[in-house]
Amino acid sequence: MADYLVIVESPAKAKTIGKYLGKKYVVKASMGHVRDLPKSQLGVDVESGFSPKYITIRGKGDVLKELRDERKKVKAVYLAADPDREGEAIAWHLAHILDVEPSANCRVVFNEITKDAVKDAFKHPRSIDMNLVNAQQARRILDRLVGYQISPLLWKKVKKGLSAGRVQSVAVRLIIDRENEIRAFTPEEYWSLTAQFRMEKSKFEAKFHGFGEEKGELKSEADVKEVLKRLENQSYRVQSVKQTERRRNPSAPFTTSTLQQEAARKLNYRAAKTMSLAQQLYEGIDIGGEGTVGLITYMRTDSVRISPVAQEEAREYILEEYGPDYYPAEPRNYATKSKGAQEAHEAVRPTSAMRHPEKIKEFLSRDQFRLYKLIWERFVASQMASAVLDTMTVDILAGDVRFRATGSKIKFPGFMTLYIEGNDEGGGDEDEKFLPPLTEGQELKAPSLEEKQHFTQPPPRYTEARLVKTMEEIGIGRPSTYAPTLETIQKRGYTLLEEKRFVPTELGEIVHEMMREFFPQIIDVDFTAKMENNLDDVEEGDIDWVKVLGQFYGDFEKDLKIAEEEMKHVVLEEEESDVPCEKCGRLMVFKHGRFGKFLACPGFPDCRNTKPILKEIGVACPKCKVGSLVERKGKRRRVFFGCDKYPECDFIIWDRPVGRACPSCGDTLVIKRTGKGEGKEVIQCVNTECDHKEEVTEGKQD
């Protein structure tokens, strides 16, 4: 019979740590939270110090009965939920239900589920940290006060199923503010002038930079013509050559935010998918000889701290695999930027640098492997030597017209041998741009000149990665809230993802406008960020949680009373299409769903017909020659292109056709993406035996 009961959140975690603890321990799963505020009512006594009314979560009766039965059989109970506010709250609720004294040494925490980490954690149990519990309670009650009192107003004034919240409402505001910037944007014309120089064995290009020592701009075609006039009959001479050595340092290991951003860029994973896969890797995977083991450290963290043990293991791997030149003189340590970061945590890293992704690939799903590989490479690279790049800047004069050429080459790759951080514009590779050997005073042959018109572009819409990054930078939300927030604003119909970028819906803009008018604090970025800092102060024990709620609720209660009296009803007009319902003949209307717009019959519930909106791409079907190709989505939301005459014509293709035949073989040309994530695009032929390729250049339409 076991002497000790250990309670964790999930069966997978229970299985992993149960293997390490031996027969004296029985490990059970609570299946997450066991108590919460009731769904049917506010559940908070505002008049009595915001006292919460907790009830057992529906469906947890059998779980709790099993835990109570096991409790009677053992000497002591250890509560080993995750090492964060939510985990501490779960432990506190379990202690209450199982009659465990919170001040007893009943709480066990570890940041990684490995044999050594788990065994060490059980040597140092502690009492439940009530500061962490109170920070979680304050957030939960705060969100309940906002959600359960504004949401019914929105149901009454707009439509059922809507919600409001401190973090989600600010996220929607960011998306709407960006959309308004785009709408108000006025493109400005500018031009570029590029000189293509050819030498005996090489060529390079330089761009117009100005006149003499002054930097110049080409705002119109007339400006370009003026420069071309000045270049007539001029010789070209190298004015200066500057060579410098530049060092590039590796990025810090992952936090929750940077992991979600990089997984979106490089793996095309949504934030929710990234966190689900990371949870699996953290809780444990059966990898054959070692059995079930946690492959990464805890994935909800904003710390970039690395333990000395992990640093030493990374050092050993780097020295063995790459040699001493690839390891810096001292281990790399990174500073956490955000206030209130969980410094007791570590960054998201592999539990062992020696566990190379390829060694365990056969035990992981494709998605698990790709995420683990990303985490492993980022961590090992973070401990490697800096890259060294030789850069070269050359100024070329023709009369008083100055051109500038820049180039670089990797002198020593360092960490870049293994990993390079991506960016929101796609890619992530360090492109080498060589310049031939040039000397000051050297005469050059007259170049070919290319003039090109451009227009300034509006700020881009938010991708999931860019929105998470912005939320982190301005202090909105915390590691555990990013993914749920992005899911919520889409489920409520406030935003859509179009081409992987957030677009506000009409409903989202209406609700936002009502929130802006009646609850300006809730959508105020600075106010929400300050509230997050207050919750961090509660966690540190610097401020009483009831005081934080009291300071917020006074103004909120006044706003609520005004809104109840003055908020007007909004009637959402349904936009009618010109598509008749094939079942009843009515003209179908546009509706918004989780995955975007669709057509629905206005005769619901008598007629429940719906159909997707087919997005034409202006390309004739290459198979039947009669239909046109339209954009469709498969079961997993993957975009493909098919004939609008389906099922009469069954032509489909996964890559977007450009509407031109291949000049080499006459087959279909499509746009292919090269590299990972949002990489570069090329136009190529679908015929695998044809090697025709073209670059996607500015102004070329697909």
C-alpha cells in the first residue's frame, strides 16, 4: 500500500512522474481545476470584500470521490500542480476539499518532468503560497466582474452570445485601431534608381543615395529624370570603401510569447496548437529505452533564465559537436525584460541538450517533432558563440551623384550554423550579399540604370505572432492568456483571420464602439497594463488583492449603471447577397462564423441551408476550359483551388495558379513558397519534368 498521495492535473503527467517516485507513492490526476465560480450567477459577494462563492465543477464528482478515498489510505498528500498561479490555486482548492492544511509542507513544484527534477522537488516540499493564490483569485474575480456584468448588457442591446473582458477587449481594440490606420493611410509615391555594374568576373548593384555628401530622395519621376540628366557623359569612380566587422549574438531561449511567435513564423502553427503540443512535450512522451519523459521545461513562462546544469550540458554538447570555437568564453545569461516575470521559472528549453531531435524523431508525431526541434535548436544556439560578419559599404560618384552599395559575408557562422531567428516578414536566413574587391579611386564602366516607381504601404494587419508580440510589449495579458484570448475574439465573431491576418468584423466594431463609449477603462491599454502590474504586485505580496479589486470596482460600478440606462439597442442588418437559396428560393445573406464569412438562408430555422463563399481568383480552369478557378478550404482549413463547375469538373490544385501557361512546356504555372513559414515566393511549372522558374517581382499579379 502506498504511503503518499500525489495529485497532478493530467493523466499524462501522472503517468510520467509516477514512474519516477516508486511504490510508496500513488499518483492521481485532478483533471485540472476542481472548484470554480458558478456559471449560473456572478458568484462574488461585492459587499463582503469580494468574497468568492466556489462550487465543485460539474462532472468532477467521481474524480473527487476517488481522491477522497485515496486520501484515507495514505499518511500525507502532496499537491504537484503546475508551477504558476493557476497551479497554486488548483493546489489550494484541493487542500480545502481533502482537508489538507495549506500551511503544511504539501506543495511540490518542478519546472521540468525529469527523474532528477521530480525527485529533488519531493525533497523540498513547501506550504501553499497564498500570494500566488490571491493573485489568481484577483484575476479570476476581476474577469468575472467584467464579463458577467457587461456581457448580459451586450446580449440585451446587440445579440446573445457576446462577451467582454479586460484582455480580449483590448486585443480587439488593437486590431480595430490598426484597421483604422490602414483605412486612413494615404500612399505616397517614391522612386528608386539602381545602377547595375558589370566587371570582368562579377557584377554588383548600387542604389542612388544622394548628391555629394547630402542624402537625397526621389519623390517623383521628374526627380529621377533630373538625376539621369546629371549622369549624362559622367564617369563612375569609387569614392570610398569602408570595411567593418560586425558581431551578431544569438537570441535568448524561448518564453511563451516568443515560442508562439516563432512557431507561427517558421511552422505556421496557430498559438493554440503550439501550446497544446508544448503541453504534450512537457507532460511526457514515451521515447523507448528511457520510457516516458518530459522533453521540455514548463511552457508558460516569461523568464529567459537558464539553470547552470542546463548550461553545462549545452556546453558539453557544443564542444563535442562543433568544437571550442563555437562556445563563448563564458556561459550566456539573458535578462528578462518584463516586470513581474516568473524568475523562479526557466525559459522554455529541452530537458536535456543531449536529447537531439533526430534521436527521438520516431517516437514523436510530425507536429511534436517540429516543435521540439525548434525549441531544442533555439536553446542550444542561445549558448553558442556569436557570428562574425564582414560588412562592406562602397560609395560611387558620377559627377555629384552618389550611389551606395552594401555587402556582407559570413566570416564565422557561430550560432548561425544551427539556428537563425525568423521575422514577421518571413524567412530568417542571413542572406550573403557579396561585393567584388574594390579600391578607392577605381574607375568603373558605365552601368545599366533601372528606375522604378514605388508607393509607401500602410502598416500591416496583425498576424497571430505580431499580435502576441504587441500584447507582450505593452503589458497586456500574461503567458497563460495569449492563446485563449486569440481564440475568444474569433469565437465571438469580433475578428476573422484572412490570409493569416486579423480583420475586425462589423460586429466587432459595433461592440468596440459601445465599449469605448461606456467602458473606456476596460479598453484602455495603459489601464489594463497597470492592472496586470497590480496583479504581479499581489503575487509578490506587495499589495492586498481585495484593495486592487476595490480600486477598480468603484469607477466600474458607476460606468455599469450609466450603461444600463443609456446604452441603445443595435440592430445588426444582414447583408443580402445575389445568390438564391437552392432549397427555398430566398436570397441568401452573409453571416460571420468562426472561420470567416459564409452564406446562409434567411429562412432559418425553417430552412437551414448554408454554403461557403467562393472566392474567384480570375483564372480559367485549365482542365474543362469552361469554369473558373475559385479558392476553397479543405477539412483542416487548408486552402486549395478548384473549378467552380464541380462536380462536373473535378480539377483541383494546392498552389495558386497565376493564369499563364508555362512558356517552356505549356502546362500550368503556380506560385510556390520556398523556405519555412512566410518564405519567398517563386513562379514555377506544375510539370515535374519542366524546370521553368520565375521570380515573383513587384507589380506582377497572380
